[in-house]
Amino acid sequence: MLTAPYDHIHDLVGIGFGPSHLAIAVAAREMSEDGGYPLSQPVFLEQRREVVWHPDMLLPDSKLQVNFLKDLALMRNPQSRFTFLSYLFEQKRLHEFINLRTFFPSRKEFSDYYLWVAGFFARQVSYGLQVEEVEPVEAADGSVGLLRLTARDTESGKVSVLRARNISVGVGGRPRMPNGIAETACGRIAHSSRTKSSVERNCPSPEGRYRILVVGAGQTAGDVFHYAINAYPNAEISVAHRGFGFKPQDDTHFVNEIFFPEAVDMFYEATDEMRRRLLDRHADVTHAAVDFDLLPVLYDAIYQDRASGRNRLKILRFAEVLEAREDGGRVHVALRDLLGGETRHEDYDAVIFATGYHYPMPEPLLARLEPYLERDAQGRYAFARDYYIERREGFSPKIYMQGYCEHTHGLSEILLSLMPIRAEEILKDMCAGDAALGLGAEAAVRDRSRVSTAI
């Protein structure tokens, strides 16, 4: 836990403590040790009680889709104490992992790696605090040099207030559901972010003859389908999507260079039209596509199911879900055939929508700051190269956004690939900005000496 009196001013407060902010915490500590980060160490406010990476998607046999070398630190500092290899060494599993001969550990193991790293930064994080508001602190001349953050303890309701020169928003994407369809409290209708708890609650017996529908065509849909096939051997499992079949992710050598650091500069410097064309052309690198290794596993499962005469696994191609509503302990679903136009009605025990995430703009947390923030012609935030929202005159705090910049910075924005590089760029930019404001190393050391250990 961290504490600081209200008159303490933090150089950077991170909202959320997921992978992107873990990378910032690691980079700030290592850059500080090397003399490259003279400001106070960043602090973080996390709504959860611990660092858990997509807990309801830690499914059996689900693998990381990103090379483990793209961890929280190695791409920035191969000698870092906080690499995945250092984690394996400390857990006494390094030799065994090498013997697996894979670059792709399980999602569960990588989540445990994140939790391990988070343990080194306990004094900089307050868990169970939900940020409710970010306000400008106006000076007598109307200029804004500081921000006030109000956060509420999710259990006690106690309110805490912090002040910051800069903030970073890293709360993750919001689950996206189809228009007119809402999740239910019991989870019979749920977004994939609630997969494990929702399915296990509504389909409690592994031997049950349930009917489960997965909606989507991307990696998450494939993972959920695979999980349901193995977890419920007697259930009828269907996947519905608008296309013909699952498409493979394009992770071939030349296309994969889109995740190189220099590709961010290329994308940022391109015209709006060129950015749009690049996103459309290479959408199957990150969106609506399935890992190549999983596809034959799913196809074989479907083939063996048909060969045995069970016919419990179904792909509903060219199918659009028009309606999903809970009725009498079941989910009534209306499915439209996009080829013939007919609509059919089915009942399921659980329906999981693997329909992705979105990053809202405007971000509700920044509502009080909207008069100071710049937008582009499409109403999206106008981002500087170093991931902060362009500001209007008289407003000096920088609002760094994690995950929101795909339209300006490219496809790597929402993935794990460049997080260490992005973290370093943000911290260097912040140091340069504070130096320009006259908040150099001497002031930073003075502030850092006042940091205490709990809110």
C-alpha cells in the first residue's frame, strides 16, 4: 500500500495496474537506478485486490499468443531483473521450461509472472481503489498545472484524494456486446471476459448435457470453444459467426515486423487514409483470427465428433445473433442466416460473446478534463507520438493513454509486444516535460523523500 498526505504531489499516477503499468513501474525503477529517471517513482491505483490478468480467460490449455521474450522488460533491457526468464529461474523451472521447446507459455503461467513482478512494487500500489473522478486544479490565473484524483475503496467506501502532475490511464478495454444485447447478472448471457465463472455457474456438472453457444470468430472465440469442448464432453457446443470459417492469424515473418518499434513511427507519420488502409489490410494480425496451431486442433475435434456419430459440435457460419434474452433459466437466441435471410430460434444454457473490447473516447474518467483535451475530425483523442492527449493552452498535465492509440500508433497498441518500449518512451517524455517546467532532479528527489507506505 502507498500513502501520502494530500499536499504531496506525485509526478505520475497510474489508474489501473495491469501489464502496461507493470511495464512502467519496472522501467521507472530501472531507469532511476541508471540515473535516467530523476522524478519520483510512479504510484498506481488498482480496482482489483491483486494483479490478475483476465482471470476468467485463464482456461486450461490456453496459450500465450505472443513470444515470451516480449515480456515486461526484455525488449527494453535484456539484463533486467524482471524478465520472464528471471521469474522462471526464481521458480526453479528454467531448465524444464527450456526443455518444453516453446516460445508460448500458458496464459496461467504468464499471469503468475505478472503477479510475481507486481510483488516488487507493493509500496507503490493501492489495491481495491476505484478511481471515480479526475479533476483539474486551477491556479488563480485559470491555468492548470495539477490534477486531483478521487478514489473510493471498493469494500469500505472510504474516499482517498491524490494530486498528480501527470496521469496514465491503463484500465483496459471495455467488453463489447452486440447492439441490443446485454449481459445478465447470473452469466447465462456473458462477455468472454466472464467465461470461466459464467459457464461453470450455469453448467455446474462436467457430465451435463448442456447447450452452449459461443459467438465470435477470433482467438478468444477459438479458445472458449476449445475449453467448452474439453470441459463438457456431453454438451452440445456451437460457434456462431458472420463469416465462412475461422481465419488464421497472420504471424508470418514479414507481416510480423508490424510489431517492431520503428513500425510505430511509420504508422504515426502516415496520413489518416494510409493508417486506415493499414489497419484494414492487416486486421487479421490481431482481430477476428485464430492462432494457426489451434485451428487443426479444433478441426480434428469436430471431425472426430462427426466420425463417431455424436454430432455435438457445430459451426454456425454466416449467422448473426439478432437477439439473446434469458427466459426461464435458458437463453432464447434468434439467429439470422446472412445468406438466405431466414431467422431461426434456439435455446441454450449459456451464451458467451467473444466480441472483443473497445476503448471509449471520450473516456468517462476524463469527463472533467474534456474542455482541455484535443480531438481529431472523427471525435477521437488527438494523440502525440509519446502517447499523451494533445492539450489546449494553459493545461500542462499530460494524460497518457494505454491501449487507446491504435488509430494513431498501429496494431501493436493493444498487444503486449511493445509495452516495455512504450513505457520507456512515456517516462522519457514526462521527464523532458517536467524539466521544461523547471521541475528537475532536485525537486523530484525532494518529493520522493516524502513517499510513505499506505493510503
